[in-house]
Amino acid sequence: MIAVGPHTRTLQRDLAARYNGPMLRPTWWDRCKLDKHGLTTYRFNRPGQDPTGLLSLAFATHPTDGTRVVVHDFWAADDRAAAAMFAFLGRHNSRIRTVEFQRTGLPPHPQLLHNLHRVGSATARSWHPWMLRVLDVAGAVRLRGWPADLDMVIPLEVGAEDGEAPERYTLRIASGAGELTPTTREPRARLTRRQFAVWYAGGYRTTTAATMAGVRGEPGDLAALVRATGEREPWLPDHF
């Protein structure tokens, strides 16, 4: 277990901003995760240089799948650092066949996740956007990264799937910042909370995919929503 020092925190914040907006953790975060999950943290750097990668993992036992490695943090500054970290995971424990990632995307190359077997005997699993639940939709929009050249305003209706009344918001994105505020305006797009989570995580890559998933709205508005999350790889905080 290594201490997460200032250089590593700077790397983490810089990468979060590059891929999907700032990710600010409270001071008690590392100790809480260590106590709750028994995380072991590894820092990747060349001798005498600043870190280019941070990896934290724990072990979990499943009744049918056996023991697996669960990756909680995977921060890589470039593909070289990512390759070294995947190689480390692939050879970490020859008796464990499965590595599970607690993120939906891994910068800078998500496809490396599926090539983990090339550097070891392990197979990889990852959470999908469809498994996400966004509890604080306004906070999620505020903290996510958005394209700097995007300028859009769309009234949305976000409905619960348990019979609760839907809520109406105005989504504003400008200069790389997003805001979701309550409104009484007629919505131009309608999503359930589950669909909102998929959209937020970049799970809808085309307007057709969003429509087939049940997202409703005018084609132009749906296209704008999909483009808003399509530029950057999803890189998500743990909870909203």
C-alpha cells in the first residue's frame, strides 16, 4: 500500500479533467476505501519522475465465480502507462482468473480492457452504463466534463420508474460547463432515471440507440443529447 501523495492527486485530477471533468474527492476518501474494501494501491512511475499511473485493487469472493481481483482506480496518463498497468494486472495472481473493473470506461483506450488476456491468463469484466443509478442528476451534470465548443439548451423530463411523478429540468451546456435547473417548460426530450444514467455515461452512441432504448423526443433534440456525451470517454465518480 502506497500513500497517495500530492503528485498522484494532481495526476488523478488532471486525468479526470481531460476525460470527463473534475473529480474531487474528500480528504477522508482514501482511508474510508482502505477500511471498507481493503484496497491496495500501486503507483507507476519511472525512477525519479512523477507518477504516470495509479492503480488500486482489492480481492472479492463470489459463491460461484471464486476469488476475483476488483479494480477500483485505474488512472493512466498515456497508453504506455496503461499497457504497463494491464500487464501488472494480467500477471498479478496466476490463480485468479477474473479481473473486474468498477468503471465503465478506462482512458485512454477502453478497448485495452478487453485485451487483458494478451498480457496474462485473466479475463476482464466491467460495469455497464445500464447498471448505473444517478441519484443527484443536477450534481452529476455539474461535475461532468462537456465539450468546450458545445452550446445548447434543452428542456428535459426525467421520470422515475417506480411510479413517482417525473421532474422537469432545463439542461444548459456552454463553455465546457453543464447545468440542470428545475423548470416548468414543456420538455423536448423525456428520459427515465435509468435512461438518464445511460445517456450520462455515454451509453447512447447514436440517436437510433437512444430511441430504441425508449428515450422520447424530437429527432434533432435527441441527436443533440447524444452528441453532448459522445466526445469524451465516460469516466465516472463512484456515487451521485
